[in-house]
Amino acid sequence: MRAFRRVVAVVGAITLTAAMVACGSDKKDSAAGPDLGLMQSGTLRIGTLTDAPPNVYVKDGKFTGFDNDLITAVAAKLNLKPEFVGTDFSALLSQVNGGQFDLGSSSITVTEARKKTVAFSNGYDFGYLGLNTTKDSGITKFDQLPGKRVVVVQGTVQDDYATGKGLNPVRVPNYNAALGQLKAGTADAWVSPAEIGEKMAKEQGGGTVILAAKELSDAPMAFAVAKNNDKLREAVNKALDEVIADGTWTKLVEQYYPGRAVPANFKPGSGSVKFTAPKA
């Protein structure tokens, strides 16, 4: 009888332990996986670009840049492992909404047209339209572009700008192709994201490509998520405020955009978090 009781006690203990482990596992999955509508529990699958420094690019085989380092910090707050996958910008938003990625990271400017395809996190950055050209082109201002051969990356706000101005732009799939057109002389100007255009001109422009002008964009940049995934969007917004509050956002701005002033009316994240302004 005593032996029977001991067996029952042991079985009961094992059952209780298994139940506790199962409950712990369910809790973790709920926090990091199914509860956020992720493709894989514990992993944040991120669609991004490989060729757009200092925002998003690959260096020494690793995805990096301001946007990608920021979303890595956000993922850490959510106890998620970031998994980056390279793609073309023209396909990124439809891939996010179609479930190929959990999130899109690529200095994506929020527009009403894009809101028809994806939902956006709170804004984490601002940007400038850039005018890249060659030293001997004679082009110094945006209003000189009519009648010129202008190149843009397809699907970007720079594409929207050039199209809206009636410039009939040549569309290419990525930033390397746009820069290549300037260097080859097959384009007179490239309407770029200014930070990307400036860095690529300095590092890959062969001494001939320059950033001639820039103007502030009036819309913020944000991460893209599927329209039906409010839980992930809300979790990203909360974690984004946390990395702004703890100084990570400021540190990354100073690292990737040294000396860049933040417009007085720009407040990252929800706008309610106190942060230290980056050194200008």
C-alpha cells in the first residue's frame, strides 16, 4: 500500500512538473509568437534592402544600418530574434501584407497610398529628398529637372515626387542601379533619399557623383506591418518608445547621421516620450 502511494506521489509530481513546463512554454509562445501573429514563434522576420547605406545595407555579411539596428533593439525589447531577408523596395510592402515578412524595414515614408497596402508603426525618423547628379551637369536645384533624364527607384516617394512633377522618370529596382545610371551617363539626375544619396555619392560615386541639393520631406518614416496585425504593430510601438526612452534611438542617430539636426517639430515614436536630442 505504501509502495502504491509512493508511485502515485511520483507520478503526480511528474504530471505537475510537465504541466508547469507546458504552461511556461505556452506563456512564452503567447508573448513571442502566436499572440503577435508572427510567422515563427520567437522570430521577427524582416524584409529589408541590401544596398541603401546608411539606412539599410549589408556589411561584412551582416544586415545593418540605422533602421535595421533600431528594429534589432526593438526586437530585443520584445524578446524576439530578428531575421533579415533582402528584397527589392518595389516588392517590399506587398510582401509584408502578403505574409512573406512580419515587418518591413527600409526608411519607408508613410503615405496615404501606402496605407492601402500596409499598416505603419509610429514614425522613428524624418528624411530629405535628395538631388544627385554629376559635377559637370550644371544641375544645382530641383526646378532644373524638367526636360532632364531623371532616374528613381521604383515605388519610392522619390518616384512619387518625380511623377507628380511630370518628370517622366526612368524607374530602376534598387539604389545601386540608380547610381550606376549617373556614373554611366545614361541619366542626368537621380532623385534620392538624401542621406542614402549623399553617402553613396561619397563612397561609390567615383569622384564624379555629388548630392547637389536636398529638401525636407513632410512625412515620417516608419516600419511596415500587415494591415490585419494590430497586435504586432502595437507591440512594436511600445518597444519603440522604450528604445527612445533608454537613449538607443539617440545613439543610433548620432552614429549613422553625425551632425544632422533634428527638426523642431519632429518627435520620434508616440511623441510622448522624453528623449535626448542628438548632437548637431
